[in-house]
Amino acid sequence: MHAIGLTGGFCTGKSFVLQVLEEQGCYTMRADDLARSIIFSPESPVLREIIAVFGPGFYDPHVGLDKEKFSQALFEDHEKRNAVNAIVHPLVSEERNRKIRAIAATRRYDFLVYESALLLESGIYRDFEKIIVVYSAAAVQLRRAMERDRLTRSEAQKRIRSQFPLREKLKVANYTIDSSGSFESTRANTMEVFHLLKKDFNLS
């Protein structure tokens, strides 16, 4: 099984691309899902550390962390975001590696695709055999962010700027997928990359 990293910018279509690759028989995994299971689980091993960073106002003993308030603060406060990443990422890495070993042992999949917005920033892109970067035109990315998350223009721009620039992510790409167009064109671009993957690993 070949481990492939998938990344891109905020609202550039990473989830759609991952879905298409899953439909082609790839095993898919999302960093956000792993992080959420660690942060928001009732027995979260990092809960006390997160409360120490954000304060007790983000936590209710009966319902746990306030997800909406927590997510918004992550985007708005660079220092808190870095602090949470430092707390959570080692556990995410452990869980990711455990799952990759388990899936590889089944010998059922040619490819495992791991999606993370922070693939480059965290340095874990080096752990994957190939990197796919999903990108879109800046105007398209901004419009999608405003429409999907009901953000103002300035809010959307702030969230986009909170991540590593797309141009830096594209520098480490083995394959790129332009998602600026329709779902159909993005699907076609994704299928082209999938076929290139199979060819490059002699699986076609």
C-alpha cells in the first residue's frame, strides 16, 4: 500500500477530491477527524491542557468543549492555534501511524490518502510517498469561503491568510488538482491524477 498526502488551502475543494479518490477504491483519512476524536471525546487526554490555553469559558462540564466557540478562536488567535497544534499533533500522528499500519496489514488497498490542511506546516508531508495539492483561483476560494461558512469578506480573507500560502504548498506537490471550475471538471482533474498515480506506481 502506498501512502499519499493530500493538502490545499481553506475552501479549495480538498474534501470533494478526497471523496472522488475514495470512490476509486483508495482508503481515505482526514487529519481533522482524528483531531476532533482526540479533542472532543468525553475522555479526552488533552482536555485539561486545552482549557488551560483557552480558559474555563470554553468548557461546560455537562456538554464539554464549546465546538463553535473553540473553532472560531482557533482561526482568530494565532498563538492559541499554535499552542493547540503543539498539544494535539503528536497524538494525531500516533493515531495516524497506527491506522496506516493497520490498513496496510489488510492488503486490501493500493493507496491510502491522508488529507490535512497542515501537511506542509507540520512537516509530515515528508512521511508520504507522493503529495497532491488541491488549489483554486483566489477569487473562487474567497467566494466559496463566504458562501459555505456564511462569512463576511474580511472574515473569509482572515481565515485564508491564517494558513500557509498555497504557492508554498504547490512547491512540494507531485500532483496538482485545479478545483476552480465545476464539480465535473474537478472530478475529471482528480481522475487524471488518480490514473497518474496508478501509472507511476505501476498499478495501471
